[in-house]
Amino acid sequence: MTGAPRVSVIIPTYNKAKTLAECVRSVYRQTCQPVEVVVVDDASTDGSREIAAGLPCQLVCLPTNRGVSAARNAGASVATGEVLFFVDSDIALAPDAIGNALRVLAAHPECGVVQGIYAAEPFAADGPVEVYKTLFEHYWRRQRAGVADSTLFALTAIRREAFDAVGGFDERLRDSEDIEFGTRLPRRYQIRMSAQVVGRHDDVDRLGPFLAEHVRRAVSYGALLAGTTLGARRRSPHRPHAPGRSDGTDRPGRGFDVAAAAAMLCCTAALVTLPLALVDRWLLVLPGVFGAAFLVVDRGLLRFVWRRKGNRFLVYFVGMHFVMHTTQLAGMAAGFAATALRSGRRAPASTGRADR
């Protein structure tokens, strides 16, 4: 691409020996080549560091495991490109991913962040749990193509000036760190989701780890939502002041997705009202109504799954989606409540100091 900005690809990794080599190879198969590939090993214990040492990349090794926020910041600190392209080490990029991200940036000078979507097929299909999650993530991101209101950094290009304006990732966060990053992005930088920036993702493939990861992220997101709602956003510890934060130009945190919130409420209401059938069997109508409402709210997604995988997998998908929505709402409520309680305990002390 003539006159294209210099791109630095940053790959944070922790115990991804299975996918790291293919991730790096996919970068070097790009139609638009980066000027450098920086792999940041976050103290892996599975041989990932040794694999990275044998690949054509610049390797940064963290002495202790500090989380993805610290790994991304470490990669950005040594990168030299005008555009930073972050890609997780369990993703294999489509050959035109970087080129398409640069085209979006060129077509929209006001755009500071271009984030991609997962392909409908996983990196390696290791079971129905992974297929469920991959299909859902693909559909969810594809539906949100265009101008977005929050940042996701699994496969994302960002102008260096925009990254520096934010001040990097909050290194205290190990989940929802990319969403929190977006709350500090100055409003002058537009965020876009592009369905042309694609990567195949190797996702969690067992039910137990899937639910544990899902609930942990839901709790973190609920806490972040409470913090932004209650005006208790924290300042990043790795930089005392991030440009763009003190002048009121940083954007608010992401609110609820209305359709997702409705689906979560319908699933939870169906579960909560089900025991009423022990009182009177006619009360089974209530969970039935809420279950039907859930199917209506998510009908676009369910049609997409049916077209790709057929009736049998659709039944499995509906069950998994019901579980996902219910646990997500519970996790978010727990995170929100815990943060609100902590904020409430701090409020009297703060008020007293202000009065004096």
C-alpha cells in the first residue's frame, strides 16, 4: 500500500505454545507487511518463550507474570511504528487483515482505533463449546461493524498518537482492560469495528473453564460499569496523568447493549419463575413466556446458527446461550454490587474531608 504508515505488530502471550507459531506466521503472510513484530512473553511456563525465540520477531520477556495489560504496554514501549496492531497469540490473521485496517484508517482520518472480528470458524475446532463461542463472537462482532462505542483489543489497530493520548492499559486489570482503555480514549478519536479485519480464534473448548472465564469477565465488567456509573473511575497506576483525561474529552464507559440486556433478563426470569410450577402447574406459563421472549430477542443469531450448523446444533446452542446469559447477568450483578458497596463505604470519609 503506497504511502501507508509503518505498522508494528504486538503479540502478548502467556502459555500459548499451541498457537503462537501460527499466529506469528500469519503476520508474515500479510499482504501489507509490518516493519516489526514484537512478541511479549508474560513469563510463560509451557515453552512459549522458546518457541518465540526461534521465530523472526523481537522478543520481550517479562520476568514475572503481570497480565495482558502489562504485556501490551511493554510491547508498545519498544515498538516504532505509527500504527500499533495488537493481536492475541491465539489468533491467526487473515492475509489482508493489516491492509484492511490501514484502509479504514486512511478512509476515516478521524478514526483512531480499528478493531476486527473473529472468523466464524475457529483456529482449530476442538469441540462444541468452542464452536458455540466462536459462532456467537463472530455474529456479535459482525453485527457491530461500523462506528463503535468501546474498544476490544484481541485484533486491533490503533494510531500511535491515540495510544499515547490514553497512556496505555491499566496494569491492575487482567479482565475488561480493553473496555476500560476505551473509557479514557479522547472523544476526538473515532472507534470502528471492521468485518474486513478478520482472524481465526482458538477459544476455550471445555464447559468448566468456559464458565469460569465467562463469570470472571462478567464480574470485572460489572465492577467497571459500576465505577463509571458512580463516577469512581480510577487513574492508571503506570502513568500519573494520561493526556486527554483532565480536559473532559475522554468518553464515558460503555452502557448496556439493549438486546443483550433483554436476553439476559428473559433467561434469568425464566429460571427464577420455573419453581412456581411446584405451586401450580399453570404457572409454567411464566417461564414459557420468558423463554419464548428470549428466542425472539436472539432470533437473528439463532437463524445464523441454524443456517451454518443445522437443527441439532441449534438446540445445543440455545441451551449454551441460556446458560451464558444467566451466568453473565449474575456475574455482572455481583461485580456491580461489590463495587457499589465499596464506593458507598468510602463516600462518608470523602465528604468529611471536603467539609473541612
